[in-house]
Amino acid sequence: MTIRFNFLTVLLAFTVSTLLVTICAAQATNEPVTIVSHVDIIPDAYKPLSEENAARLFHSEATATKHDAGLISFVLLQENGLSNHFTILETWRDTRSYEMHQGTDHTIEFRKDIQPFIGSPFDAREDHPLH
């Protein structure tokens, strides 16, 4: 029983460390990175004008982001039928460009200003090209 437990512990540690090395290696490359963010805003029925105010903030952030170094594309989507659901699809030259964007004044201000309208946390996922 002890041998089996130790083997599983070592196997788990090896798997986790391999995964971490793989993630770090992917981040160190200069490949384009795409971030897909889903953002749910409190519906107007619960907080009047929240969808319109959020849309205004999204548009302002999109306009400012288009001037950031390393941006390849930035698309802002609003779901049909659920106007309080937004998706941001952004592609950056590399992870470093995306990280620099996250530290810009306009992005920090956007994240702060959108908070009163957020219905659930940002769901942002970083993706890399499939080879």
C-alpha cells in the first residue's frame, strides 16, 4: 500500500512539473497569443442602463486598445438575444505584448470602471496556435 501511494505521489509530481514546464515554454515563445474573454453584465432589468453603460466602456477600451503595440486584432461581440453577454476576441503578437497591454492605463481604468456592471467575473482564456 505504501509503495503504491509513493508511486502515485511521484507520478503526480512528475505530471504537474511536466505540465508547468510545457506552459512556461509556450509562454516563452514569440508565437501569437489569442485571448477569448466572456463578460456577463448585470441585465438592465436589475440595474437600469447597465448594458448601455458597459457597451460604452467596451467601445472606449476597444478604441484605446487599437493603438497598443503588438495588437494583431481586437473584436468585440455582443450576443444576439442576450445583450448583457459580451465576448472580446483579441490576438497579440506574443505573450509579452498582451502582458504590456494589461498594464496600460486605459486597460486598468476599463477594468475598474466596468466593475459596477459585472454580473460574473471575467472569463479570460489565453490560447496559442495549434501546430
